[in-house]
Amino acid sequence: MVLADKDNGLDPRSPYLYGCVLGIYHVNAIYVGPRLSDYNSRQLKFLWVRWYFNTEPLHEWDTLKLDSVRFTPVNDENAFGFVDPSDVLRSCHIVPAFSSKKVHSDGIGLSRLAKDSDDWRRYYIIRYG
């Protein structure tokens, strides 16, 4: 769960973005551009995520309804992204809406890395506090 940036091309209806972490990585990089101070490597940490988007506007707490999301299709240019771990607000539970059925009834998706063969048509967001 991260704060949404309205200029990111993803769903503008929510103040938050939700992503499924596909990988946790780090890179040791050396900057060689303008204003080079040294040739020492710096470690950059990042998360590779698959984004969800809201299927409806967020509910207020007093409505007693859970917010729902679904995955951005894997062939969409905004389906995946990289996130700085320090931008993550908190983790939350995203639970399949079992009544919505699976996207791929045959169990065959487009991407083994994204594991989209197991996608449900809709998920509920369970946030605490």
C-alpha cells in the first residue's frame, strides 16, 4: 500500500495504490554522470510489483463495506512497476472475492512470473486501524 500520485497513469479514484510484491531486489550501482564525486558503488533497493486498481470508489468507514480492487491486466503498460521500499505505507490483506470466480477458468494465464493464472475477478482490501 503506497500513496497514489495522480500523474502516474493508474486509477485516480483512490488516495492509495495497492500492489502485489513479485520480487524484492537490490542493485549495487556506480554513478558516472555529471558531478561525479567518486566511483564507490551505492546499493539501491526496490520492489517489483503488479498493480491492482479500484473497481469502485473507496467506501467510508461508516458504510461497513470493504473496498474492492482487481489486477490491472498483464498486457497493460501500467500493470507492473518498481517501488522504493521506503514509499510503502503499510501492508494490508487483499482477499479474493470468492463469489466473483477466477479470471482464467482453465488455469492458464499470460505470465508465469506474474502468476496471473490464479487471478480472481475481484479482491477485497482489509485494512486495519
